[in-house]
Amino acid sequence: MPVHVAHVHQATAGDQTGDSVMGTTQQASGSGNVRITVTSNGKLTPIKSTQSSIDSNLNWGIVGVPDANGHYNDCVVFLNWPIK
């Protein structure tokens, strides 16, 4: 599953049947705008997400992505802002 941030390829994970982490990456948006798209088998995958804040000071979001099985645990993206 390739992961793109602002249309720039940022991460790739391979096929796996175990529970180990395939890879992690840390990215800075630069502009404050982030768009996440994930493809599986050459097709854009649906995503589900949520976001919240703690005391309006620390904001975070989680994005879950499925492959063909409909389970939203195949690609997980964590976002937090602002980073100071």
C-alpha cells in the first residue's frame, strides 16, 4: 500500500501475513495541509478517520485503511499538530 502526503509518495508497505510493523515514517506538512491517499492493488482505498483535541492545545487524528477484506487495520496513520 503506497501512502501519499500532498500527492508525494511517502511510504510503502509490502505484503505480509504476520503482525509485525512493515514500516514507519515521519513527515512534516510544511504548509499545515495534509491529504492522505492510500492505494491497494492499484485502487484508491476507502478511509475512516477521527480527530480530537486535548485542551485545544494538542490535536490528533487517526486514519484507518482496509485492503480487500474490509477491516480498517491494514494501514493506520497517526496525525498530531501543532508540532512546536
